[in-house]
Amino acid sequence: MTNILSLSVIAAVCVVVAGNAEEEGANTHVLLGEFDLDDQCHRIGETEWTFLTRSDHPDTSVLQQSKIQEEQTYGDKARSLAEEVAPYMEQQFGDPKLNDKLLIFSTAGDVLLDKEYYEKEVLFSNSLQQIARECRNCTKPPCQLAVLDVQHVLATSKEPEKLLCTWTEYQRRFSSKIDEYLEILQLAKVAAEANGAEEVETYWEQQSEFYGGYTKALFLWKSIEPLYQKLCTFMSKQLSRHYIFLRSTNDTVIPAHLLGTVAGNDWTYIADHVLHSRTYRDMLSLMRKKVLGGMNVYKTAENMLAKLGLGRLPPKFWEQSSFNSSCPARVVNYCKNGEARVLTCNITGWAEYVDAYETAMRIKHIQLAEENTFILRDNSHYSAIYEAVTGLSALLATSPEYLQELGLLKSNHKQKKSAQLSRASLLLLVALRTLPKLPYYLAADLWRLEALSGNLTNITDLNALWRRYRTDMQMISVPSGDETIFDFLSDPYITSNKPYLGKFCGLILQFQLLQRLTEGADVERCEGDSDVCTSSEDLNDSSLAFGTLLQSGKSRKWPDLLAEVLGINDLDSGPLLQYFQKLESYLEELGRLEPIKPSRHVVRSTSTPLPTSDAEILYESSNDTDSAVNSTKASVKQNSDSSEQQSKYGTGTIVLFACGALTAVVVVVGIVMVRHQCLGKYHIYSQATTRES
């Protein structure tokens, strides 16, 4: 009996030893593989930075080829490592982190595609990136502008023909890639199978770490959609002040080329087209006086991070980043030691201000999560937290309390009406940046899922389905008569078969984070004109939990981290709707107004009659009579001068002068029309241009 017990103990010990040895072997494989992938990711970062910053290189294709090779090598290493650890994947070890990492190897994303398919994806993505960067001199129209020059025109011009020409010519350059994209889109099915998913929808929810995510996203969108529709109605009415052709119909669907960006999902860049308040004008003026652009605005954002208890950005970031390049900002992650750089511009403006705060928080997130981010999860899983914390930074930076702290917003608590309108203006600025992205992200995913589930391979049908989704969900239209425009090809997320679900969830989650961080704020300071108090000073008590959330990185699935660190167990649109509650009533009032009288910037069409009624403008500028007084003075002076000239020269002489002037104008216009025969012949200089605020 004793011998039997001894043998049993020995056998148990052997099993434990064998189990420990197997776990140790699995751990060794994973750790060595992780180091190898980190090194490869670092090399990708280096080649990407060189490609983005060496525009003076005689042959940029050489730089891009180096980048492509490093990206393909990363795929080879990840695929090889997944095969090596495959024998361990079905086992459960004592280390939960090891089990989690092994699970990620089986859901590592598109890198699990066969080598041929993965390299095809990489080549396709880089070829589109090169098309976007192409820049040719505009000696022979139509001009071929690089994406940065296109962005400048879309953000600053108010000439509808020029905007349409620029937008369509840019989108048309991608059309040669449409057949290849149909093949790339079908690879999403192959990738789903390689990751153990039965269909692409399940695969994308798996990569977004949110099972049942699309059902939940549609439910959330339905609760937000009424607010968005009111915003679109407001935008359509305000844009009709500048573009008279929008008044020919009561439709609130807005042409994509009028919205300030290539994708039309961030309307911040045309804020000056639709928001004419003193608050906005004064903030821009003060930003210019304080030179809040380039490195300066990033230093200001760093100060906010420090006040939140998150610490300052590392010295290496300031030494190696480029603050005199192009916008919007590009972050390059080096995957080691929390190292990341930014490539951005030295422009002072509202969009650039918000972009800087979001980017600074993104850099800080990378830095803090250094020890808790597994490379495969970081590169193939799309965390809503990553999107939410960057958006939260922008919400804090655009709150009235914080703007007053920076000296960009004057305190006007004694004038209740003025304070309310200032708050409404700030809410509108946040809405212009945030709300249009929600339907765009969801439409981009649902459109592709429907095309894949229905085996849609006809180019015309695929494009028509995309346009229907944009019209129905985003209330945006593209030129309907031009079948050579496939505007989805200019979106790198779409063309890389990446889901937008994580970004959609992150946009909603940022308002939940804001609510959680401000729950303990000083109520007295927040009541009255501000419905949400977001001063950075009030967040000190909650910043510890927020810092823990950032430090956790992508160590676990984002819903689990939220529940454990902040007690948030589900996505909820309530905080977002509460945040915009006052804006909604503001837009409702604007929506009840009569058609707006054309401004002096309006572009008239000879075939479209002018509106016959005026309208009251519910803006802060309605109380600001300075511009009206100046305009009236100018008008009175002009009439007075005209009367004096009549009495001095006589009516007949005045008529002759007028006819002569009119003839001269007609001649000049004729010359110009002969010289510029089509819309594509605008002489747009393809140079780095500083955008006026």
C-alpha cells in the first residue's frame, strides 16, 4: 500500500513538473516572439517616419519600398510565431496573462492570412497612400493636388465650383484601383476564417473586442440620430447662406465637397462658414495673439496632462517630433519604451488646437501603457478606450472653464444671455467634430458587411450601395452623375479591411468617461450656464482611476478594463445626449427660422431666384451691433457720395460713367471665361500654405 501511495505521489510530481515545463516552454516562446515583433514594429516605425518626413528624397518610391518590406516581414514573423505556439493554444496554464496572449495568437487579425494574400493587402494599402501623397505642379490644369493641398482648399475656399473640382479630381485619381479593391474586400472573408470566425461581422466584433457590437451600435445610433438630423438641418441652412444652389430644395442632404475634409466626417474646418458668434471670433483672435500653434499648443496640452496627474511628455518626444510639417497630426508609434513621435503643422486654428490635445493624450497613452501592451493585440485589436481617451482630452480642452483658464474665453457670468450663447457656440464646435463621425463609421462597416454577405461584386452596385448608406445615415451626397468617383477608396481604414466599430464605441464612451471623471466636481462652480463642469482642477480626485485605465493599455479586453477600473459595465448614449442637451434646444430654435437672407459672401446662380424673405439670426452676433453699425455707416456714406456726385456731374454723366464701367467689366469677364474654360482650370498652387483662421 505504501508503495502504491509513493508511486502516486511520484506520478503527480512528474505531471506537475511536466506541466510546469510545458508552461515554461510556452512562456519562453511567447516572450521571445514578442521581443522579435517589438523589434520589427520599431523598424516599421523608423521606415514610416523616414517616408513621411523625407519629401526631399530624389526617389520616394525607394523609401516606400523599404516600408513595405518591413511591414511584410512583420507579417511573416507573426505568422511563423502563431504556428510555433499553436500546440499550446488549447491548454489552460496557471498564468492568466499567458493564456490571454496565446488566445490572441489565434485571433491575430489579417497577419494570419496566407503570405500571398497578406502581402497583397500591404502592397494595395501602400499604393493608395502613394496616390494620396502625389503632388504635381499645376502648369496644365486640371491640377493634381496632394492630399494636404486638397485639404487646404476644402477647408478655406467658399467657391462651390472650385470645391467641387478639387474634391472630384482628388477622388477620381483612385478610380484605377477599384477592381483591385474588390479583391481586397473579399479577403476579409478569408481573414475571418483564418481567425476562427464564421463570418466577417463576427470577425470584426472579435477584433473590436465587442461581441454583439453591431447590434448595440445600431441601438445607440437610433437614440443619437434625432440630434444628428437637427445638426444636419442647421448645417444645410447655414451653408445655404454661402451656396445659393442649396436653396433650390428643402432636402437637408449636404454635398460632401462642402464639408471641409476629403471624407466629410469632421466639420470643424468649416466652423467659420456656419458659426458667426463673437465667442468664436474672439477665441481665434486670442489664439493668434498667444501663438497657440505648433509646439506651443502641444506644450499647453502637456500642462493639462500634468494637472490631470498623468505627468509630462518625455523629452525625447520634443526632440524628435516635427512641429512644422502638415496637419492633421500623424503619430508614429515605435513600439518600444513608450516611444512615439508626432508629425504636425505650425498653424494656429480651432481644428489644430483640438487636434493637438487629442494627439498629446494619444502619445501619453502610448507612454503609460508601455508595460501593459501586447504587440499583437495593439496592432490587430481596436480598443474603444484608445479612441475615448483622446476624445476626452478634447472635451476637457474645449470646456468653458478650461478656455477661461487659458485666457481664450472671457468670463461673462454676469450677462446670462451672453454666457448661454457662448456655451452654445462651444457645444456646436464639439458637435461639428464629433457627431458626423458616428454615422460615417457605422455606415462604412455596415456597407461592407452587406456587400460581403450578399456577395456583391459589381462595381456599380457596390458604389450605389455605399452612396445610399452615406445618404441615409450621414445625410451626405456625392456627385450622382459621375460613375468614376469611388470616394471610399481614399479612406485607409476601408481599404485596409479594418472595422470602425471600435472608433464608433470610443466616441460614445468618451462622454461616459467625462461624466465619471466629473461626478465629484464642485457643484456650485458647475451650475447655471454650464451643464457639464469640466475644469481640469476639478478632476484631481478622479484622475487616479483614469491614470490606471491608461496604464492598463491593451493588457485586457477594453470592456473588462472599464468594468474593473471605472465601474462602467455597458455603453450608454445618455451622457452624450446630456452633454448636448442645451445645443439640441439651440438647434431647434434655429430650425424654426425662415430662410436666411444671403450674406455678402453668397455665390449666386443666374438661374436661381433670390429668396424673398429675411430672417432673424439667433446668434450672439445678433446682439453684437458693431458690424451692423459699420455696414450701415458704409451704406450711408456710399449713398451720400452718390448724391454728391449726382449734383456735381449730373445724372446723364453718371449714366455714361456707369455704362463705360459695365462695358469694361464685361470685357474682363469675357477674357477670364476664355482663359478658364472648365472647372478644372483653377490655378491652385500645390504648395504648403498657411490656412487663415
